[in-house]
Amino acid sequence: MNQDQIIGKNLQALRKKLGFTQDQVAAYLQVNREEVSYYENGSRTASTKILSQMANLYGVDEYDFFEEDLDLAKVNLALAFRAESIKAEDLAQIAKFKKIVRNYLSMKNLLKDEPSNS
């Protein structure tokens, strides 16, 4: 399996786990649904910008997309929900929120490892 196929498999698995459709993700990314399909089946390389946007939406780190054996049980899928009529603007807000949460958790982990000055 090549890198694009690994990334595609993970993109599709995460999208389905979160209950998003390809149409919803495409609207959020401002591309057509076929483009999302190409990324998910590994026939087209997703740009770093697209991967960053999808990582924000799915609430994962970008490097998770490159994992050959992505264990979805371990991926933090906080704020997972299903909505039939979710709009691209809603997805943009969700992605911003998840990015803030990921940054907070990263900072918290870094500070936890710092020696105290007391």
C-alpha cells in the first residue's frame, strides 16, 4: 500500500467514524465531492493544506493520517456526532474548536513534562 492509499484509508475511516458525508467534507474544504473521493481512495495526493483542514475537522494530528495501522479506538474523537443537515460553516466552527482543544492538550502535555521551579 502506498502513502496516498494509507492516507486515503485513514481519511475515509475517520470521516465515517464521525458520521460525515463526502458532500459535507467537500463543502467544508470548498472542493467537489469527487475530490474527497480521490483523496480517500488514494488516487490523488492531498495537499498539506487539505490534510491540515481535515485534521482540524476530525480532531486528530496530521501525522495520524500517515499511520499504516490507525487504531480508531485510540484516536480522540471527541465531539463526535451525526447531523443530517450540517453546513460547511458549521464544520468550519467545529474544526476551529477542535484545533483549539488539540493545541490546549499539547500545551498541557508539554507543561506536565517541565520540571517545576519550586
